[in-house]
Amino acid sequence: MRKKIITIIGARPQIIKASAFSRAVKNHFQDKIEEILVHTGQHYDENMSNVFFNEMGIPQPNYNLSVGSGSHGAQTGKMIEGLESIFLAEKPDAVLVYGDTNSTIAGALAATKIHIPVIHVEAGLRSFNKSMPEEINRICCDHMSTLLFTPTQTGLTNLATEGFNLTPQNKVDIDNPAVYMCGDVMYDNSLFFSEVSAQKSTILSDIGVEANQYILSTIHRDSNTDIAENLENIFKGLLTVARQSNLKVVLPLHPRTKSKLEATLSPDLYAQVTSNEIILIIDPAGFLDIIALEKNARLIITDSGGLQKEAYFFKKPCLILRPQTEWIEIVENGNAELVGADYLKIIEGGLRLLNRDDFTYPSLYGDGKAAEFIANKILEHLS
């Protein structure tokens, strides 16, 4: 009998990550694994969710809770209530969650409370900044999980430091979890979709930019969008780097950030940002378009964990608009710099990375078959 796995998704990056596992199940494990997709509705904008299912060939979710935005407590509470009902009805063998969002912690809590094993993909990642909601989510989720899959050696080391037993386990449960370093499912996806993007994406011509003649930037984290000084410094920094490097900035703007600009930026800066040809604000891009933008950028400036890694996958330098990162390997290797929302650091770091040509890209994130590895281990331990 096939093992029933419920996969929880809710934020755009999770939809992308989930496609790797869904593809592995479809291509290699259809007779052994039944996957049920549950979308919490954490991101509900058309461009943030539905377009991803359509262009990436992911099956439409079996369930959509349509939770929408809200405070952390309200949003997470609604998710837990809805997920518990689904779990009780479906009786899955395990629940699979990705990363560190409210959907992640809600799925883990709802499953653990009714004794359903939790599988955490991207386990062991730490920023060591507990003021970040994501850090709380990922730590708590790891300690509720039965199977933990970490993408990197750093993640494995973090889990060992927290007391996890890294010795292979025969019988696993929440008190005796199994931990594996599997590589990164996003590397799986980047390899798979890179050629598709090259064939299908017309984003560069659509927005009027040329390869290697622009900087790609994304900004969405609360610590940047909800603090006026930080948002002001970031946009001042982007303008300065663009002017001094003679490069445009392409900015696919998250709906939350877009709504904040006029209300938060000083009138003069808002006018500069929205009424010139240096910063090109576009709607959130689909995954194939994001890949095209990443592959053809000179530099990526972001507070997104996903884009940090994808910059590395596509051999692009990255300026990280956060004081810490879970992907410390790319910083230690010199491919990225941490600048937070510091105006001077953004300028100095951006120009420094643009002027370097001695980057190296060792294999840090696996062999592109992380999802197959995860599926095999799920079957091994749930049999």
C-alpha cells in the first residue's frame, strides 16, 4: 500500500520547493507514495501562488485553507485549526513541511499534537537571531520532527550542537529522530527549470533590459519593510549603487513592500524611486522569469533566503540585506556579503562585488537529486 504524505505549502518559495518532491514522486515513486498537497493560503495574490502551479506543472492543491494575511498569531491559529481537520480526515502516514514560515510551524504543530510524524525539509538552518519569526519557526519545527533533511554540512553541525543524534536510526519517532544531509531541493529545481526558462521566458525583452546590464533586487522581510529607516536606507543604497555602476535595478516588488513605499519613504526618495529609469519596479515574477532574471543579472541584492542560494547556483555575486543568513557557506566562500540595511555598507559592498572577477563556486548544495533521496528515506523509515 502506498504511503500517504501530506505536503504543506503556503508561501511562494514553498510552492517552488515542493515541485521538486512532487516531480520525484511522479517520475519515480508513483506506486509507493501518494502525495496530498495542502495550500494554507498564506500568500493569496495571483502572481504569488496560482501562476506558479500553472507554469511549473505542479498539481493544484487538494485543499486550500485560504487563510490570507494577518498577525502571526491569528494566521498561524487559523492554519492549525484547518490543518488538524484535514489530518484527522485524511489520516496521513506523515506530514512534510518546508523551511520556516507560519505554514511550516502550523503544519508541524497540528501534526505533532495528534501524533503524526513530521518531515522537515531544510532542517538545521540557523540565523542565530531569535528576533526573526522565521528562526523561532525553524527551531521549533526541527524539535517536533521525526525525519530531518538538511541541505548543508552547516545545518548538520547546527543540529548536532543542539543535541540531535546524527547516527543512522533504524526505528525513528519524535523522540528518536533521523537526521540526513541531502543537498538542496532548490538546486534540483534550478537545474531542472533552467533550460525551461531559457526556452520560455521573455522577461528581459518584456521589461527592456539586456543581459549583464542590470542588478536584480528583492525586498520583503518585515525587518526591512516595516522599519522606515531601514527601507529608506535600502532604497537610497540601491539608487546610489545603480548610479555609480551605471546599471539599472530590476525590482520585482512583493505586494506588502509595494504598499509600504509611498507611506514609508520620504517624499523626495519616493519620487526618485518611482519616477526615473534607474529603478524598474515590476510585478512579482513567475519562477521561470525569476530564473531568467537571476541568470542574466550582474549582481543580486536581496533579503530572500531563496535568492541568496539561487545567486550561487547561477554563479552571481549577492548582497544580502540582512545582518545574518542561514546560508553562511556562500558568505564564508566570498560569494555574498551581509550588509543589513546599512546605507554605506550597501554601497561599498555592492560596488566591491561588481568589481570582482575572482569568485569560485565549489559544490555546496548536493548533486541535484535531493528530492529523490528524501523520498527514499521516507519509504525506508515509514515502512
